[in-house]
Amino acid sequence: MILWNRQLLLGLLCWGGVQKVQAQHQPAAPWVVGAYGQGSFILGHTAAVKHLAVSHPTGVELNLQRQTNGSEPWHAWYRYPKVGLALVYYDYHNPVLGRSYAATAYINKSFWRTRRQELNFRIGTGVGYFPVRYNSDTNHKNTIVSSALNATIQTHLEYDVALTQHLGLLLGLGLNHYSNGATTKPNFGVNLPTVLVGLNYHQQRPFRPLSTAPAPEPTDIGHTFWNLSSSVGWKQRNTTDHRRYWVNSVTLAVGRRVNRKSSLVAGVEGFYDRSLLAQVRDTAQADSRSPDVKKAGVYVGHELLFGRLAFVSHLGVYVYNPYKSNNFYYERLGLKYHFTDRVFGNVDLKVHGGSADVVECRVGVRL
């Protein structure tokens, strides 16, 4: 499950993006209210968690979605997706894991829609809470949850068929992932393949978008922009060292908006990870040298745009890496939100070869 180990602690920014969509003074869009039952199993994605992949967690989800209706230009560009908030409860039927509670914000996109049926793909992110977690003295077998708060990533493939004018039966397959992004260790994460059965109440069915003229093309398509940003994060080095170490970076990037939905970016950046200083001190008796732990990299990336909100993905290579503590390349996934035309913030997860390195909280300016 390398893909899901690459996910991010993004819930707060995604919530801000959903709120921005709903805050506009536009004609009201219809609501969809849902309640689903979930049956799952724990994926034994690494040998360190296979002793926990023996139970069959069950859960309940309550969600509230709003159907975008064309009041913003990007609604039509993405064929009128829904945006929503969900509350998810799981019982893992294992005292080592206990229960979890999560809140997620998400986008739900229809690939096929008729008067009575819909086939949707949903992806969301947020925050999960685990009352029972790893403790070296009392719960050392829990190798997959070591902090109370975790990021959650949720995907669904959903089929909704009308039972009445407003009531729909939902059948679906999903995947739920929980991880803390290496802020504490152990951090192998929980991966839950899921079967869903539930009901949706549709305020309006079939859906009818607003009768608005097609939006003009964004004026910045084909324009080049520059971003200057800095990030801060923290991480735990291992299970025996309980201290948190600060990680900082500075980034200069150039980008170009290529169409309504996408921007391409490239950049250079420097990193300073203080956990590596502690790692060097641990090996000082064996090696009297004091290596340089600073790193520099170059990257290329993509931004998928939803108004002021963007999903960010980067692939980078270290060009200055004298202390070889990781792979020569890194990846980053995150959410970016423009508070103004010039000021933006990110929450990103930086990854080395499928293993979370650090969650980055970033602030920047468009030059």
C-alpha cells in the first residue's frame, strides 16, 4: 500500500476549500444526506502489522453533501461534482486497536448519471482520532497507530440507484487510510478495504444545474508565475527517542497555468532536518567526522485546480545530499489554498520511497 502511505495530513485546508465553495452568495444548491454501514478488513501491507490483520472492523458513516450547480465556473469544468463532510466511526473488534472516529471533507465526482442512477468516485481527507494507541509499556503490539490524531484519506466508488423520487440505495467499495505522517513512531498506518451499503436522501433528483452562460476562460492561462515559500514540520526519529525534531525548508518555484484545471510547476529548495543531527551524534563515537545534514533538491510538479484550492503533487531529486540518510529522490502530495491572489498556504506530506518523512506546513507568496 505504498500509494496510501503517500497521503497527507490535509483535513484543515480541505475544510477551508469546501467552506469557500459554500460561502458564495449564489442560488442555493441541493443537498444530499447519507447514512452508510461499512464492513472492512485490515490490510497486512507489511510484516510489522500482520499480527493485527486478523479482525474485521465494522463502521458507520454519516455524511452531508452539496451538489455544485454552476454558481462557480469550476463546477461545470468538472461536470458538477458534490462536495461534502462525513463523520466515520469504526470498531476494530480488537482491544489492541480499539475504535476510531474521523471527520473528512471530500469531493464526489459523477462519471455516469441518469435520471435514476449515478456512478461516482469520491476522494476526501481529514482528521481521525484513536483513543487506543501504541504504548511501549501497556500496548506495544499496536504498531500501526502511535498518536491520538492521524490523517485520514478516504476513497469510494459508489453506485446510487433511486428507490423513490428522493431516496436512493447506495452500494460501494472504498479504502480508508489512517496515518500520522511520521510525527510519532511506529507509523505503519491502517489500511481498510471496505464494502459500503446505505441510503441517500436527495433534495433534488434528477439534478438540474443553473441556466448560466458558459464561463470565460481564466485570464491567467498561458501566464508564468513565481512562488517563494517556506515550510516547517516536526518528526519523531524512532520509537526509543520520543523527542520531536523541527524540519524546515525554503522553496523558489516557477509555474505556468496550462488550462482551466492545471498548472505545471518546477522549483529548487533547501532542507534542514534536525533529527539528522541527533542521528549523527549517535554515530559520533564510531565516526569522528561531522557530516553536513543540509540538503538541496530540484522538483517538477502538477497542481489540479478547484478555484482557490489545488491538489499538489511533486517529484524531486536531491542535488546536494552529503549525508546519505534517504533515497536520492522524494515525493510530495498536498493541498494548496490561495487566501488572496498573492498569499497561499499548503499542508504537504513529503515522502521517501513510499515512507512518510515529514508533514510540511507551508506559507508562501506569489511574486
